[in-house]
Amino acid sequence: MKINCKISTLLAAIFLITCCNCQRSQRRVKSIQNYWQQFMLHPTSTPPSTTPRSPPKSLNQIIEEKAKRRCGVRTSSYLPHMPLTDRAPRRRGRIVWDDTDTMGTAPAPSGTFPWMASLFVLFRSGEALFMCAATVLTPNLLLTAAHCFTNNLDEDTWFARVGDNYILSPDPNEQTFRVKKIIQHHRFDPLREDGGDGRHDIALVSLYPHRDRSLIQFSLDVLPICVPQPDYPLHKLYEQHCEIAGWGMTEYNNTSSYPDSVRAARITVGDIPKNYCDYLYQRDVKATGKFCAGGTVDACQEDSGGPLVCRLESGQYHIAGIVSSGKGCGVYPGLYTEVSRYVDWIKFWIEKESV
């Protein structure tokens, strides 16, 4: 305040020296003094507010706002490791071969996998070939593996289905969409003999709306999945119920072993030592954005891109992993993209591409 007073006095003095005999100038000096008193000594601007800003929305809040539904909700009582009958022993279902005693090898009831989607390629002959699985996030975005598109990035040849349980026959709430955009992680490096280690194996698929401008219509059979918190520790999933699901082969390299509907298996996460995982795959697996899980319970060919989901304390299912790669089926632990390490990347693209 004292500094402002000195400045105003100095300005007035300079002005008086220059125009000391001019009454008009004296009036102008007076107006300048009034200005300094009004605006500098008694500012009218509002001081900065001390009210804290609202925290940024979490990714799950954004997903639920876009879908106008809760994420990660299963509306059936299905669990793949539970017995089909009261007399059957409680053994884990296996996605890689038949285990007729558990739910995981039988067609699941409606509402069991509402977040699952299937990806197809349409050939010029008119034949459509199932390629990968995916997971629903918002009305127009699916989450899958980047390696699904290694040999084909032409969006015009791809289409997606949601509400799809029976792969070869229509389901009541099945919806089909053309693919508008394929968004592979910008640092994805496909598996190659010359050193590619498959790192950052994650992608998003954006869908075209139907002619009536509608996108995914959510129902009990079609719902979004939740995403875990950033860098959610894998060891915390060890005590949780986790499962894998897909339409892939149930026996390695056996094309006659495709199931007619989604198959699932309970899988343990967080129990594979890092050193053992790195030894199996001869690389630093964590550095590639992946983790090891399973062993005798495993995903198989064409389960790629599908979700490894875990039911957390809230009771909602979260996508902890994306089926990436492995060694055979049901022999060694498989590799899954660790979704919690890509939350910021997913959030960026949802805010940019989702409707």
C-alpha cells in the first residue's frame, strides 16, 4: 500500500512540474490521484477463492455416465467353477478342454457376460471369420488386444457384436456394428522373431452408429465393465474371484474344439513369481506391460483380446487383464496385458472418442 501511495505522489509531482501553471492539468492530476486511490489502494477485484476444486472424475465414473448404467454388474448367479449339480464335485472349469462337472463348460445363462464382445473380419467372399474377443466400455468403444490387428488394420473389413453368447446363432439382444476406428497403443511392438516382445498389447475399437444413429443399447445382457484403479497391485487379486472367458478353442491347435457359446474358467491372479514368469518367456514380462496367470487353467487360441475379470470388494467385476499370448494351452501360465497400467491411456481415448 505504501508503495502505491509513493507512486501516485511521484506521478502527480511530475505532472505538476510539467504543467504547473495550467488549471486543466491540475484537474487531470487530481483525477489521476483519485484513480490510484480507487483502483490501486482499494482494489475491487475478488480475491482468489479458497474453495477446493472438485477432484477429476475417475474412469469408472466416466464409463457409467456414458453408459448410464453401473459397470461390472452380472445379473446371473453363474460362477464357472461351481458344480452343475449338487452331486458334482467343486472343480474349476477349464477354458481349454471339457470338464463336464462344472458350469464353465456349459452354456451360461443370460446376463452372465454382458461386457463381452466378439470381433469378426468380413472377406470379399461374404464369409465372416471370428478373430478375437473384446470388452464393452462405452456405447461406442470396446477394449481388446492390439495384436488382433497385426495383419489387418483395415477398419472397413471389421465388425463387432455385443450381447453375443452363441457365436453361430443369433441371441435375443445381439447387436452388430461396423468398426469405425482401430486405436492400437502407440508403443505396441508385435511379437517377432527379430526381437519384438509384444509390449503394450492393448487397443480400443470405435464403432459406427447404425443408420438410425443408435449405438450400443444397454440391457441386462449388454453392460460395460469396470476398470481397476491405476497400478492396482496384482497381489491384492489373489484372494478375489477372477475368471477368463471366450469363444476360442478348448484344445490346442484343434479347430474342431470351438465351443458353440462363451466358455469360462476361474483363474488365480497374483501367485506366479516374477522370476518364474520371466524365465518362461525369456524377457522382463512386467516391462512389456503384462503379467503371468494360470497354468492348467488357461486361455487358448482365439481367446485373444478377451477379458480377465475379477470381482472386487464392491461386488462389481473389473477387467484386470486382456488375453495376450502364451505357450500352448493349459500347460504354462499365460500372458495378460495389465489393464491397471493403462488407465490414463484408456481415459484419454474415452474422453476423445466416446459419445
